[in-house]
Amino acid sequence: MLGTATMSLAERGAYLLLLIYQWDHGSVPDDAAERARILSCSVAQADKLWRVVGRKFQTDGNGGWQNARLERERTKQNTRREALSASGRKGADARWGGHD
């Protein structure tokens, strides 16, 4: 919340929509028209919003933009998921003798 405290309601909403898009697609497009489509607004409105929320994203080197904190959370979730899966396999092997 502190990172968005100075944003307007519209900027905060755009930021959240772009984070959601990044989570599902891996990055936010560099193309202004695509960002406008994601934000359901005109290109002019999207550009105005991007001037503020774009500061929260860095280029990914592949024609898109990523929020670094979101990517750290994605990594933590993947690590946790892998650990839970390994623990589940270990428990199943201990209980039922492991079947390949």
C-alpha cells in the first residue's frame, strides 16, 4: 500500500490491472495500444496513467515490462509449490512404498 499511497484512484487501478496481466502473461506489453486495451481506456488515457505506474515496471529485455516485486513473489510461490510437492511425494512413498 505504501508504494501506491501517492497514486490517484485511477492510477492505482491501472497498476493493479497491469500486475494481474503480468501475472497471467509474464509481462506487460511495451505497445501503448495494447496497454490501453488491457486498461479499457483510450491510448491517451493509458499513456497518462503509464507515466506514473510505469515507474513500477522495468523492461524485461524481450519487448515487455515487469514489476520486480511481482516476479519475486512468483519465484517464492514456485519454490513453495515445489517444496510442497516434494513433501507430498515423500509422504506418499513412506506410506505406500513409492510406485514409479
